[in-house]
Amino acid sequence: MGNKLDDVTESRFSDEALGRARSELAHVARVSSLCTLTASIAHEVNQPLTGIATSAGTCVRMLDADPPDLTGARTTALRILRDTNRASAVVARLRALFAKKAPTLEVVDLNEAAREVTALSSSELQRAEVILRQEFADHLPPLTGDRVQLQQVILNLLLNAADAMRAVDDRPRQLIIGTRLDRPDRVILFVQDVGTGFEPQRADKLFEPFHTTKSDVMGIGLSVSRSIIESHHGRLWAMLNDGPGATFAFSIPCGPASSSDAGGVSAR
């Protein structure tokens, strides 16, 4: 009897340890992405800050004029307020994207969530000389899930696609991100690149923990991404294009059905 109780206790602690390890891996994946985006983040925040500094100087000169240009100063002050809100929004999105917090179920517009991620990574993509094309379906139904986790997946797919084209110099580095309705109850998001692709026989290994073809990363992004999508009752897969490169896509239920098991959404 004692041995059985010990076995159950040991199994419970093992499950808890595995859960903690998965959570830590997910957090490390987010921090790794943050390191990659450092320069892009600085650019995104610096733009509104530069606007604030310029507008503040203009506003002071208008108030110092004789007579003071109150109308112009008020208009300039409104620009300062607008740019302050822009900077605050960038910081808020970044804090949410890389924070270590419990999953939150909410109604998600997948197109809007993807557009926010492309905006955050635009500078990084420009530096990599990537031409981004967006093909978001009109009137895409909303889904229920953890917005931040889904954005982490989208970010990982975007950065992987850009990295896959880093060595391409004989064709434009075109990256397509888009959405479409799979069935009446499912939506698809896809990221297509014209990079080096992958060996067909290694397609399944792409999603294994710590599998990577890169020397400077831990290789846990796709594994964590698949786990997040599966926790949303969805599927993440990769396929080679007819031409150069590959396409990574995920399909998840839309509408209230995707939240039928609230406990299913976790950073596994």
C-alpha cells in the first residue's frame, strides 16, 4: 500500500515538474524573441519619442511668440498627446507579449492580432530586406482564445520565415502573411516565405523540442508554438511550396466553440 501511495505522489510531483518546465520553456522562447527584436523595439519607441521632442520645442516657440500662437500651440500639444499615446501603446503591447502571466481567454480578431505583430516586427523585417505582403481575409469570424499566446506564435513564424530567407540573394525576399476561412467553424493563418525550405523527410522533426538548424538559438520556438495551438484545439503544420521556400500555417476553431474547454489553453 505504501509503495502505491509513493508511486502516486512521485507521479504527481513529476507532472507538476513537467508543467513548470514547459512553462519555463515557453517563457524562454518569448525572451529569445525579445532579444531578436531589441533593435526593432528601439525603433518603434524612438519614432513617437522623436515626434514628442520636436513638437514640444515647436510648442514652446509658439508660446514664447509675441503675441503667443495659442491655436498653433494647442494643435502641437495635441500632437504631443497623440505621440505619447503611440509610445505607450508600443510599450504596453511589448509588455503583454513577453510577460509571464496566466492565460487569458477573450474574443480575438485574428486579423487585428496579426497586424499588431507585423507592426511590431516591421523594422526587423525591413533590416532583413524582407518584402511583406498581407493577405487577410475580409469578414473573418472571431475566435476565443489567449490573444497574447497566439501573437507569440505569429511572431515566431514571422521571424523564422525572415531567417529562412537571410541567405537568399537571387530573388526578392518576399514574405506573405494571410488568413482565410478553412471551414465555417475554423480559421487559418499562414506565413509563406521564399527561403531555403527544409528536407521533406525532416518535416515532423521541425516541431520537436530543441530541434534547430540555427547555431545561435535554442530551437524551442516551433515546439512551444505547436503546443500553444494544440491547447487552442488547433493544428500547426509546415509544407514546402511549389516554388522556393516553405509555408507554416495553423488552423483553429472560431467562435465560442474554441473555448469549450477553458482549461485547454495553457502555455504548455
